Amino acid sequence: MRRQGTLRLQAALAAGALGAAILVALPLPQASAATGTATGYASSNGGTTGGAGGQTVRATTGTAVHAALCGRASSSTPIIIQVEGTINHGNTSKVSGGSCNTADGVIELKQISNVTIVGVGSGAVFDQVGIHIREARNIIIQNVTVRNVKKSGSPTSNGGDAIGMESDVRNVWVDHVTLEASGGESEGYDGLFDMKNNTQYVTLSYSILRNSGRGGLVGSSESDLSNGFITYHHNLYENIDSRTPLLRGGIAHIFNNHYVRLNESGINSRAGARAKVENNYFANSKDVLGTFYTDERGYWQVAGNIFNSVTWSSPGSDNYPAGPNVQSTTSVSVPYSYRLDGASCVPDIVRQTAGANTGLRVSDGNCSPQSPTPGPTSPAPTTPAPTTPAPTTPPPTSPTPTPSQPSGTNLSIGAGSDGSSKASGTSYGNVRDGNMSTYWSPTGSTGSISIKWDSATTVARINIREASGAVGNIGSWRVVNHDTGAVLRTGSGAGVITFPATSLRKITFEITSASGTPRVAEYETYAS
């Protein structure tokens, strides 16, 4: 790859310490199995059902996840592992047994089958711990966040991949997950979603991949051509340098994805790969489709895509962009049925459905989100598998943010405010003046705004109110204790946000994605 350190990561991410526990507390369905059924290529080759019909076990540590795998009667005995809390290196150790093959510092799904890992309760975050799938089949991973997995520096896990699959893997469905890094290879990170060495029949759906040098690959080299039959749909790729994905050989179906800020290249079809690319929305990006960094060409079939503010480089000896006049160079048929949303509504439907902790909503095929269909039923959770001590700071357990007006005194009135760069004609003070006709807006689509006090103030709830004409623009966000860098809450969409009462002098609302230019009319803060 011919690039170094060109990531334009949001400045807000730099404020969070990598070693800090990331706390997620958004409403999740109390599922006993994965919700819904596998789509795309994961529904082929006999289908992907994970641990449906097996025992259900609750795990709050990585060691407990391994213990659940190792406690089965065999390596193929179905099991559903409900995960809640923060999984990190301190609580992820190797467990031995005849039905598992695990390791320290990584969630190891090796030489096993028929497993579901699903986030429940207040959320599941794999913090600097990757998920490794090797010589395995019929695996479901749903409703979890995997972040900041590194291949160099400390600590390291899974070769730097958030989720990695290799060596004779079949039928994996990864759904409603959030995969994040904080930089590229020079910062110690690798891919977010990688497949190699004979991995086939995989679907990645309704997920968020962001802030990374590499989105993911299919095939580790031009000679690793045994992978394929991969579906990517209704995913958000945001602030990625390249590989969204990189395809070496094989077939991929890529539809209804939202691509924002692909900094160097996007879908890279090479070494004979064939990609069906339809009804996607590309924005503010470069070279979103083509063959790049090689003279071994790949091919694509295109239909219904929207290219908004996309730039194209000139062709060269190892650079073959599909645009600006994007035309099909092959045809691809897929063996399953699917419903296409119109490309124009993709940013909105993906904003409402993609990622962990979004209620597992999906599109109805007409650009509208709908509640999930329950998956196969399973026995009630058993006594949790043996665990190591839980993190000392409990994750928040607040209710769903709603547009209702909180009661009590708005602590922002009379406080101070600051933030990242503001757009012309806006002011930081506009978010604490009680006037909905004035607002703060970042210079781009992302940024941060803070409320601050001269002395420590207890805050347990905020209300983000968008200005008229910009309602619904705010996508994903983080609420950060600016004093310590601790993340108090993550989620998407404006409204009331609650978290455990925290004494602080400055609280920051970071907008990490948006469907349009955000306009925050009021940033209200409350003690309860």
C-alpha cells in the first residue's frame, strides 16, 4: 500500500485515552439468541444460525466467553453467549477444554462451530481485544462494539484486526456491530474486518466501520484467491483511508452502504475479483471504486449508485479508477433474494439502523426502519460461566434517550462553553442561551461542544436540541467527561441522554458522524 498517515481522524477522538474503559449504555433487546435471520451470502451454503437451539450463557468478561465455549459437550454443541460490559486484556485469559482452543488477550473462536455472541443489557464493548475466527463455521456476532485493536504498541491483539477470519471459515454473519480504530498502520492498527485463507459465505450487515487506515480485505495477497461469496449491506464506512473492502479474487455483493470520507480509495476489486455494487451512496471521497495499487485487474457491475463530491485520480500503471464515468465491466448474479433501498435514502436509513446499540432495527426495503424479528428461541440463560472480577466502574444503565423535556434546572444557563471550530455566524454561547433560534454549528459535519463551570458540578443528564431545519442531522456521538477523558455515553441521534451522576467541571458532546451539517440550538445539562 502506498500511503502513510493520511487519516483525517476527528480531533475529538484524541481526547479519549486508549486504555480507558469505554462505557456504552443504550437500550438493547434482551434477546436469547441473535435477532432476525442471516442475509446475503451467509444465508447460502446451508445458512447461518449460530448457536440457535443451544444453551444460553451470560458473560461479562473475555475469560467467561472462553469458559462458555470450553464448557460445551463438544466443539460443535450450539451455544448462545450473551455479553454485557467491557471486555479487555485484564479480563480475557486462555481457558482449556476439549471443546475449545483459546488464547490470552483475544476472543478466540478456533476449530469450533454453532456459536452466537450477542451484546445485551447495557452493551458489550471489546476494548483493544479483537475477535479471531479460525477453522470455524456457523458463527453469528451481533450487537457488539470492537475498538482500538492494535498489532503494534501495547497491548496487542488479533494482529490488529477488530474481527478477523482465516483458514477454512464458512458461514459467518456479523450484524449491527461497531468497529473502530484511532488511526492507521503507523499508529499500530490494521484492518477492521478481514478475511483470508479460504473464508467463504460471510455477511456484514447494518454495521459501522470508522476512523481506520483499512476497512477490511478479502484475501491476504494476490495468490490468496480462495475467499469469496461475501455480502456487505447497510453499513456505514466513515473516515477510512482504503479497503472498503479490498477484494482479491472471489465474488462480493455490495449494496445500500453509505461511504463518507474514503480518503485514498474505496472498493478495490483486483486479481480477478468481481463485485456487484448497487444502490450505494458515496460522499466526500476519492477513488471509491476501481483497481488500485496493482496491475492485476478486478471487475465490477454497477447500478443505482450515487456519487456525491467524489474525486477521481488519473489512470496509471497500477491505478485504474472506475470513474468519473462509472460503467460495468462484468455481470454478477447472486443466489439469494434481497430488497434494495433507493440510494438517495441510504444515508438516512443507515444512520437509523447501523451499529451496535441501535435497537437492531433494519430496513423494510422501502427506506423505513422496522423493529427486528425475533430469532429462534432458546432456553433461558443459565448461571453465568466463571468470571474474573468485573471492571470497577460499572457501565451506565440509563433509559432510552427521548425527545421529552427533562425536569429540573438547566445548569447550562449561566455556565461557560467552548468547543471545536465553529461555522461562520455561530457561537458557542448559543447553546446555553435558552433561545432555539440561535445555534452552534461545526465547520464540517463533525465536531465537539462543551459546557463548563468554575467548580465541580454534578451532571446526570443532558438534552441536545437541534435547530429548526437541521433536526435529524446528528448521527453518532460521544458524551465525555472532559476532566478525565472518560466516555460517559455513546449513541446516535439528538435528544435526552442519561448516564450515572458525575461530578465534573466540563462535559463535552462529540459529534462523530452526521447526515448533514449539525446545528445544536441548546445543550442543556441537568443534575438528575
